Amino acid sequence: MPRPDFSLHLPTQIIFGRNSAGHHIANIAAIGERVLLVHGANAKRAAWLITALQAEGLVIDTVACPREPDVALIEQCVARGRAHACDAVIGLGGGAVIDTAKALAGLIPATGSVLDYLEVVGEGKRLDAHPLAWAALPTTAGTGAEVTRNAVIDVPAAKRKVSLRDNRLLPTLAIIDSALTDQTPREVTLASGLDAITQVIEPWISGQANRFTDALCRDAIATGLNALQALMAVPEAEMQRQTSARDEMAWVSLCGGLALANAKLGAVHGLAGPLGGVISAPHGAIAGRLLPYVLSANQQACRGEAKQRIDEVQDWIAQSFNISAVQAFAHLATWSQQQGLPGLGAMGLCKADRPRVAQAALSSSSMQGNPVVLSEATLIDVLTNAD
């Protein structure tokens, strides 16, 4: 570790920088002529982009993604995209919106049903048509979904969140404009920020780590911890003025997305998928709550270089919070709670569900990146401690 050999999966173009979206309307407009634009619950937040693209001559239809996408929502949006005869998709919103846009880009031209292509609970078939061109404009700094090749979809019938995965699902264009994140509410800032931090920590300790992902994650871990603390240290009304911290979190989120797409994640996300199927909490909140306890479990189970890497994470957390290393993981959990992050029990996880979630996590694709195999009993302990 890190692996000396690796291959890279990257978007066609990444544009990064504050206020970059408004300066690159022509780049967005170049991806297609008949566009399906996916936005969040509030359509007004997409009005500026719709107006700008219509001025470029594009024919726009829109769909709302008011929640994390499930099979039913995806099927409805696929039908809408086909009826519009769209040749491109744009996602403007948080991770759920970006995942929805990504899934639509792959499924609108495909011939099968959603479940035909989903891993774990579906048939896991390869998409039988080339995905549409698509552009991602994230409005939160967390998931890094704008640069990954999988879309997470809830399957209520199976009580699981699983991925639609294909190398061709990488976006044609990703614009990471931190100004789009300035209005993010405090609760979402915390959850998405912890997710971003998790997604630079897990590829760092992953058995699939390589020199490219190491270069992204090494500095981003401390950067994310410091920036998130800066954001949470002020009242919500003042958070939008913390532009430097927002810029840093956008960078950390991008690093995490690129890293997870080119290494692996780990037990946090291995557990988060099954958890997302049984509780309705946001993914970032789940990941943030699990992170300290998974790190502790991994530290106890790992040896050699894998343990050394977890020890380094422990040191970076300690330095960021100005505490001793031995306090680091427990302090991160306590600090997150003090900022308003609930435990898994408060999110809706019942004690009786823990064994089923732990067992399901063992087969998760994310679990394959964990630096050591954690037993079902250990995973149940993690869920219990994170309650």
C-alpha cells in the first residue's frame, strides 16, 4: 500500500472555482440540444440556469428530485426523459440530484428496467446502450458524485441502497462552483461535510489506495476537518460569509469523489448502504455518525502499514481539534453530536435491525475496500456504539 499499478477513471472535463458556473454556460450548452434538467425540491433555484441555457437555444424540460432517488422516482424520470427525446442530462443540486441525473443519463437510452442494471439486489447487467452526455453542478460539498461512475438508488422492496455502476457514467462535464454551496443549511453542511471527510479518509486507508488517490487524500483530510470546524463555529446566518471554508470543502468533496472512483471506500459506506434502506436519514449523516466507530474498529483489527495509515488519520484528527491522539476518534463523535448530528437510534435504527444490516454490509461493494475484513459481530458492535 499504495498499489504501484493503477488505472484512472475521470470525467471528460472538470471546471473548478468560485463563480465558475456562470462563466461556463457555453460549456454546459455544448453537451446537447434537448436537455432534461434535474433539480432539487425548489425549482426556483434552477431558474438562472434554465434561462441561461434557453438563451443558448437549448430546449429544456425539468424534473424534481426532492429526496434520495428510489426505483419509482428513477422510472418516472426515465419516462419523462424519453418523452422529451432528450439527448443530454444536467444535474443541479446535492448528491441525490447528481445521482439521479447520472442514472437517467445511463437508463434513458437503455432497453431494460432499472433493476436489470442494479448491483447486489438486481441483475447487475451492463448498460446495453451508451449513456447520454451529462453535466453535473453540485450545490453541496459532500458526496463527490459529480466525478464518480456510480449512482446510488434506494430499492425499498429490498430495503437496500445499491449502485447503478458503469465506467461510461462519468460525466461529460463537472462544474464545481463553491458559490453554489453558500446557502447550504447548517444541518446539511454538517452531514455533507462529514461525508466528504469520510470519502478522503476511506480511500486513504483502503487496500486499493494508489499514488494518485494518496496525492488527493493526504492533505484533504486535514483541510476538510479544519474547514468544517470553521463553518460550524459560526451561527447559520453567518455561514454564507465563510467563503474560504466553503471553497475548501468543495475541494475536499472533489478530492473524495475522484479518490473513491479510483480506489475504494470501506466499512463506513459498506454499512451506510444497508442502513439507508432501513432508515430515512440522509446518507451524509449516516456516514458521519459511523466514521469514528469504524475507524476505531479498523485500528484495533489492522496491522502493519494499514494500521500505520489509520494512526496517521488519528493524528490528523487530533491536530485539527488540538487534542491528544488517544482522544481523537471519541472526540470526533462527541463534536459531531454537539453540532447536531444524531445517533443511529435517533435516526430510526432499531436494535433488532442491527444483525441484518451488518450481514448485508458484508456483501457490499464498498466493504471490499476496507483495509481488513471485519466480522459481522464487529460490525454489530459498530452499529451499537453509533446508536
